[in-house]
Amino acid sequence: MACNVQITGGTLPEQEINAYIARAVSLYGREPDTLDLKVDGDFVDIAYHYTQQPFERIRRITGYLVGTLERFNNAKRAEEHDRVKHSISM
């Protein structure tokens, strides 16, 4: 994936830009979509921008952490169907 780099207020060498991208990967585990660098003398303000990743809800069902019941076999689906579902009474 190519990171879109926007530099304002000056120029930076390619090696330094790559170091900022590597820092983002080490901090957040993935490369940013856009990297905004604002050069102010000897200082650089860094802004990483990421697109949102889809979020899958995970629940504990019959002792297993699952997102959906698709991978359950018939016995495990029956166990889930027969379990007691508690509700909150007011």
C-alpha cells in the first residue's frame, strides 16, 4: 500500500519521510493512508490519517469467542439454541 505524503512549510529528505512512515507502522501496526508533515524550522508536526476498518462484534457463546455462528456444527448450534437467555427485569 502506498502512503500519500503531504509536506507543507518546507522539504524533507526521502529517508526522513520513510522513517516517519516506519514510525506509524511501529505505533499503529499498519501503514497510514495519508501522512501530513508540517515543517516548522527544525520541528516537524506529524498527522497520520487512516481509513476506518470494519468492526466485527465478538461474543462469548457456549464458552467460545465467536463473531457469527456460521462455523458451528449442528451440535454446537443446538447448544446455542437451547441455552437460557437472561433478561433484565425492571
